[in-house]
Amino acid sequence: MAEAASRSTKPGPEDPSHPLHYAPGPFDFFHSLHFRLMILVFASVLPFLGLVMYSNHERNNDAVRSANRDVQRFARIASRNQEMGFDHARELLEAVSLSPVIQGGTAGERETLLREILDRSPACADIRLATPDGVLLASARPSEESKALADTACLAHAARTGEVAVGNFVVGRTGEGKASVDIARPIKDAGGKVLLVLGVTLDLGWLNQFQRTLQISADSTLQVLSPTAEVLVRLPANGSDVLGKVHPVPILSRDIPLGEDIPIIAEDLDGVRRVFGLAPLVTGGSNRGFLVLVGLPEESVLGPVREALKVNLIWLLIVTGISLGAARVLGEKFVLFRVRGLIKACKRLASVDLKDLRARRRVSQDPSELGDLERSFDLMALHLEERGRELDEKARKLDKS
């Protein structure tokens, strides 16, 4: 009875005072096989995530490079078309200046000639003849309209220098938000004195049409910038509130050599980030520093790439969820079920006397590490069973003696 009492008071593993006592902690899940299997699944997914991100990075670069080539080409086409317009206007003014009617005809004859020329020149909004001090002598349009269209500073510059002059780009002077620019040519006598100034207002309405062909998105723009980077023309005209402001494109500060095939992405004056292409604009036969600037919204360029990334990440998330579910089910079936069986066997082994132990006689045929563990456990139990019989035999012998 004393021995039984001593056994009942002896602390067991469930007793906190027992050296083998174990109390599960609040974060035991993070040490479980379930969690470790999930970590393995995540580790197997990480290379695919890296591949998706790298692929997206390359697609981003390809999209920006492609957009850069497009806008550079658009800018060069617009610049070249405008240069051809200037060349045509200079040739027209030279031919008209040689006309005897212009040099010595009456006001009526001059106006009739100018109207006929204007009818044959769809790119021109007006043609006018003025004195060096700016007095209008004749024009293809009614005098009040012609005065409203005329760039007096351009006429005065041609009269003062005796050279062909190109005025500033203006939006809205010809109506309907169209851009225009004046070119003036002096008419001199044999001694080189400026007698008259012949001017033409070029209607740059073709820029509106050209800009509409760029409508990859509604926010694409075509702008003409002054040598000091001020916006002279902006199409579409709904951005006319930025006229006269300095454009913030980095290349305009000469940080990047003009013409370099380097993607330029910057925030425009309206707050929209765009991919820009630039080309110099030759006016009056020389490069005065004007630039043609074409911009495509960054969202229209990178939006499809971002959508593709979103779709890929969603699919990767779905595959990861399926993998986690499969890892849980298969781990439960092939690993955890057998581990729990061994745990139960270990507890049963710890709860019986060695003399009452009955080891399993069935040997596991699984060649995996779990099979090795089961066979080792069975061998341990068999040895303990034999050890129990030996101890029991020795105890009986001692009792007999």
C-alpha cells in the first residue's frame, strides 16, 4: 500500500514539476509540420514570383522603348512637315515679291492678286503687303481681319533686318483653336533699301489633324516649344492654359543630348506623366532652337503591362492557394497521419509496464524515412519487450531464492 501511495504521489509528465513536463505555447503552430509544409510551398512559389516580376520589368522596358521610338518618329515627322511648310511659304513669298503687280500695281490689283494666290494656297490663312513702318497696303482678306491675323513684330523684324523673318507660333488667331505662324519677306530696291514687306500667315491646322492621328489615348499631345522651353503651341487646344509656361521635360535643360535614343518620361504641365519625343524645328532656313514635342500618356504605354502583371499575380495567388490546400491534404495523408500514429504508440509505450508491452510484429515496408522511423520504433519496442521479460525472469528468480 505504501508502494502504491508512493507511486500515486510521484509526479508525472503532466505535472509542471516533472522535468519532462511540456505545455504548448501560443505560437506552436509556427513550429508544426503543417506550417513547415506551407513554408516549403511558399519557397517553391517564390522563383515563379521572381520570374513574373522580372518578366514584367522587361515588358515595362520594352513598352517604354517602343513608345519612345514611336514618339520620336512622330516628332520628326511633324517637324519635317512643318519645315516643308516653311520652305513652301518662303518660295511663295519669293515668287509673289517678283510680281510687277506687287511692286507697282494699284491697291485693287494687289488685293485681287493676293486673293487669287490665297485661294490656291490652302496652307495659308492670309497674305498681306505692308510698308516698312507697318501700314497695311493690301491683303487677301478684309483689312480688319488681316490686321487681326498679322504678326506685327514679325513684319517689323523683316523691315529692320532686310531678311526673311519667322514670327512666333500662336494658337487661336485663325479660329477654332488652330495654330498659326507668320513669315515676312522684305522687298528691296536695287540699293538694298526695304520698300515693302510681304507677309503670309501659315495656318497650322494640319497639326490638329496630325495630333488626332496620335490618339493612342485621349491625352496624347503635340506641342511646339520656344528656344527657352516656353509652350508656344499645344494640341489639343484644351491645354491652352499652359501657353507661355516653361515645359519641365528634363531634356530641355540640356541634361540629355537632343536626339539621343533615351526614353524620356516626365510630368507634363497638366500633371499627366507622359513619354516624350522631341525633334528640332527648322524655321526660316535655320535652326532657331524651336522644338516639336510629342507626348503619349505613360498609362497608355504601361497600362497593358500593369494589367498583365495583375492577371499574372492573381493566377499565381490562385495556384499558391491550390498548392497550399494540396499540401495540407497530402501532408495529412502521407506524413501527419503516420506521425500521429507513432505519437500514439509512444504514449501507449510510456503508459504500460515493460512486462505487459506487446510490440508490433508487422514490419513496415515503406522505403521512405518515415518507414525507417516506424521500423526503428518497432525495433525499440521489441527490445523493450525482451528487456521486460528478462527483468521479470530475474525478479521471479530472486523471489524463489
